[in-house]
Amino acid sequence: MTARRGRYSAGQETRVLLVETAERLFARRGYEAVTLAEIRSAAGQHNSSVIGYYFGSKEKLLEAVLEHRLPAISADREVMIRDRSTADGRLTVRDALWCLVQPLADSLREGNHYVGLLDRLLDAEILGSVFVSADPMVTGSGLAVDRALHEALGDLREDVRRQRIMMVYASALRTLARLGRSSGSPDHGELSACIDAWEGLLCAPTSDETRRARAHS
């Protein structure tokens, strides 16, 4: 609380405290497992209606967590996209992966549990609806990277391409969340080695076996 004084009003300070407490608990135990009462208690709030006053519902509180973290991540990603794009605005697979991963890796610092939250939300049905409702201004950079990956992998069948990209998203979040819990933000060498693996997964040739199987599916 002390660190925030001077930046927020008392009401804003309480709101941020609730958001960051919810993020931490959701990241540790999962969205469904955490109750609003537990968030309120962990935030040191005694008013039973405080979360309802600021957010209205648990889903809206989760949306507030995204709104709290996404602008900084999106701004960093937009700079990387501009710096790494070719003259015609395209990204290679590797550059798109760096644009996807580096801003998330940079967020792995004390008090920021956003990557761990996303990792937990991978298996929660609510994730898609929460991102759909988020401000397009702060989700646009992520969508741009997704489009760049699909364009760069255009030689793959659409179903294969989509499956591989989703595998990379899941692996990236799981890997970064694990690193964040154990050692904080990875250095460039660690992250580059991960990018090697994810690039290899995306660009691996499609086997004859897979082509035959998919042709009959």
C-alpha cells in the first residue's frame, strides 16, 4: 500500500489492491477455486460489498486484472512489432515469436502474476470471453502477432497450422509461468533457446502419415 501512495487516490488504491490480490490468488489456485470472500480477506478489506462496489462480479474483476496489465505489455509488443517487421509489414516466424514472448517474459517480476494467471486460465472456458470483452486497443498487438504467425506458416494446412500455434501458446505460457515461479524473468539465452524449440515445432515438415490421416478426417 505504501508504495502506491502519491500515484492513486484512496479509492483507486483499494481498487488496485483488489486487482493485484485477485491476480495473485487466481494465478496460484485457478479462477474457479478462488472466492470473492477470499480475495477480500487476502486484501485486508472488511467491507463485504467492496468487490461488488468496485467491479460488480468476479468476471468483471478478472477483466479488471487484464485491463491493469495489458496496456504495458501491449505497448512493449507494438514497439517490437514495428522494429522487427520487414518493409512490407511482415514478420518471420522467429520474429513473431519474440514479439509474442518477450513482453510476457519482461513482466515476470515480483508482484506481477499475470503470466501465471494466463497459464491457469488456459483450461478455463472464461478466458476467451474475457479477452473478447477487453479493449481492442490493448489486445490488437497480440492479434497482430497471431495473424503474422498464420501468414508466415501459410504453406501448412489450416488445421495443422492452427493446432501448432495453439500448442506454442500453451507451451509458452506454461514455460514462462514455471520460470517466473522459480527464477523470475529468463535471460536472453534462456529465452532464445525456448524460441528455438517453438520455431522448430511450428516449422517442422508435415509427415506423409499426418497428410494421409488429415485427408480422411
